[in-house]
Amino acid sequence: MSRYDLENELSRLGARPSEEPIKLLGLLLVDPISDSAEYAVRLRRLLSEAVKIARHADFDEEDVATDSLPSWFLELTTGTAEGPIGDTVGSEGKRQYLAARDDRPWDAEEWIYTFDPELRSWSWWDVTINSQGNVCVWVDTKGEPRVPMEELWWALYMAGARSVQPMSLEYAGVWRQQISLLSPKPDS
């Protein structure tokens, strides 16, 4: 199994990676609207569902089902610019994306096509918190300093980012020293 295989990426979305990363990882610093742990749960769930869809989708077909994406995401990608009533985190994240990026929202169908493994130039690595309390989103870009990743920016904001700093490359040793923000384990 390759580090760039969707199954491997899916396992990294659910737990701290056990494998060694490449020397340089892409790092995006996120200022979340909500609690850092809540933000990480929303982001991991959204991207996990997108990778699951990509794993089974035939991207040569006209329609790829998006109904397994989180309901809050589906509601935010349709309708008004404000998003659904009651999801203040996602609604504010959407407003911040529109102000910071290109003032054009994505719909779920358009967004999911960007997860075609033959087209996507990044893969998920981890989400951590650094010693200053910043949320750090780590991606594997195969060491490339600039890759197209607007779909990731959309996900970061929709999950509830107030702001996102542009991606930089960072040594993997920095990631190793940080604590992963993981989904809580279900009660047994």
C-alpha cells in the first residue's frame, strides 16, 4: 500500500499517522472559529467522507453521489451565502472563505470531483496543535512548495476557519513534536 493510496489516506484521517512522513510536509495554520478539537473533528469527518467517495467513485461519470457528506456541509454548499440557520460556525467559515479567497462558493458536486485521485496533488497527513495553540493542518505535497488545493481551502473554511495562512513547507520533525487533534473515541 502506497502512502498516496486512498486507503492509507483514510487511515490518516482517522488517527495519527504511524508511518514516517516524507522530509517536508505542507503546513497551513488555521485560526478556528470554535474550539480547536471541535474544528478538527468537523474537518476530519468532512475530508474522510470525501476520500471514501473518491475511493469508490467513477469520476468519468457525469454524477458522483455526495449524499454521504456531512449534512451541515451539504446545507452550506446550497442556498444562501449565509448557510443553514443554527450552524453559526460553518456559516461564518463560509463568509470568511468568500471574503478571503474568491467570493465564489462551491457546490458539493463540483467540490467532490476535485478528489479524483488522478487530479489531486496533495494528500492528508494530520491536524495538530502547536505549542502556541495554533491549529496546524499538515498535507503531503510530495515536497512541492506550490500545488493547487482550492478544494482544501474550501474544506478548511467550511469546517469553521476564521482565517488560514498560506501553505508553507515544514520539516516533518516539527510535525512529530506536536499533538494530533483526534476525534473522541466512542463510548463502549
